[in-house]
Amino acid sequence: MTEITADVLPIFLLIFLGWSLVRSRFLHADIGDALSEFVFKVAVPVLLLHTITQADFQGASPFRLWVAYFAGVGVTWTIGHLMATRVFGRDQRIGVLAGVSSAFANNVFIGLPLVSRLLGNDGIVALSILLAVHLPLMMVVGTVLMEQAERRESGVEMRGMANILRQVGRNLVTNPLVVGLAVGLVIHGSGLQIPPMIETVLAQISAMAGPAALISLGMALTKYRVSGNVGIASVTSGLKLMLMPACVWLACQALLLPPDWTMALVLTSSVPTGVNAWLIANRFGVGHALAASTITITTALGVLSVTFWAWLLGA
């Protein structure tokens, strides 16, 4: 357990470093926004491209991986929604946001550095396959369900599904993560050899991705705090950190996924809630406090949950 903690703790210390740099006013929060943009548009796409070009997929099907992960998402999201609406008596919009907050893992900014540190390239391959569909699928489902809830609660007319899918499609083809994965797959499939000089550059940028992502996340966390809804936020946090990885683990076992892929999926499902929950709350003007509180609580407790699951898996 001590060795696992020693591997996990530096990840959260880098998040704390980013948070401290802004809270102490040593750096301005805008620097964190710029660093986050660099991570999302350059460093992580290059990491995915570089990893995929060297990947050994071992003939494994991505569909079982997707089913295993999103089975956990579905169970956790549903329970989060029901807890908010049936137990806490909140309206359908808060129910949707509770589901999102319970099941939307921060796979890019925490999941990737964590899996890279504990499992290496084999784990990143599994996570890359997940990332190819994770963000667009989660955002589509979250947006559709929130618009349906908005219509039921306030009578606002819902956009047509075609419009939603058209917008998501436009975002998808310009998403840097998807572009990085696609280019990596083309190079991998074609058998092209990357010139040594370019390989060196790709490796150096890839090495930046993890630390930069964690520091930029810490800088962004200064915008969020436990600002109300502590009861329901505690429930969504517990679902995110404990129930979701348990469900993903069970699904991986049932679908007989390889051990490295199982560990990668369970570990990334155990990380804190992503800021996308707050973005959805901001888009619809409801549930800001719940999203912010869940992000803050899960990040504060994430080192414990990640260490527990890493120990349980023997990572």
C-alpha cells in the first residue's frame, strides 16, 4: 500500500501545486487557462498519437472495452439521478446534473497521467480507445437529457436531435483528441516509420502532457469550492469514487477484458469528477453549486480512492 501511495500521491501533489500557485497569487488564473488549452490542443493529442503509433492492440475488440466502461457509467448515472430526485426531492434538471457529476470522470487531465504512471503504454492504449468516444458520447447524452428535463420543468422547447448531433459532429471532427487518435491510427495501420528526429520531439511533448495537465487542473480548481448542496454532493462524490469503479470492474470481469485494460478502465473510473459537469451546469444555468462541490470533494478525496483501487487491483 505504501508503494502504491508513493506512486499516486505525486499526481495529486501536482494538482495541489497548480492550485497553490494561483491561490498564493504567484501566477494569475489566466495562465492556467492557457496551459489547459495547450494540454488539450497539443500535449495530450500528441501523447495519444505517439502511443497509438507504437501500440500493440493484441487483436482485442474495442467494443467490449466501451461496453464495460459505459455499463459502469450507466449504473452510476442512474443511481445518482434517482438519489437526487427521489431521496433529496430535487427537480429533473438537478437529477440529470447529479447523474453527470456521479459518472463523468476526469479522464484527460487525471486519468491519463495516472494510467501512464501506473501501467505505462498498455494502459494508455486502453484509455486512448475509451477517449475516442467518451467525451462526445457523454456530452450528447448529458445535453439531450438536460434539454428534456428543461422542457418538463419550464416548458422550454427542446432542440431537435438532428441539430444536437450536427453540432456534436462538428465539434467531434475538430476535437484535438480525436484528431490525434485518428492520425496515430493512420500511421499505425499504414506501417509508416516516424523519422528519429520527429520521434524525439513527439516523445518530449508526450512527457509534458501529464505534469502540465495536472498543474493546469489544479490552477482551474481555484474556480470551484464546496459552495452548498453538501448532502447531495457527498452522495454524488461517493458514487463517483466508489460505486462507478466497482461497476466498471464487475463489467470488465464479465466481459473477460485483459488485465491491463481492466486496470486502466477501473483506475480512470476512480478519478475525480471532470469539469465537464460544471460546463453542463453553466450551459443550462442550473446546479452550479452541486457540480462545483462534487468536483472539489472528489478531487480532495481522490488520492484516497485512487490509492484504494490501485491497491485492490495490484497495479
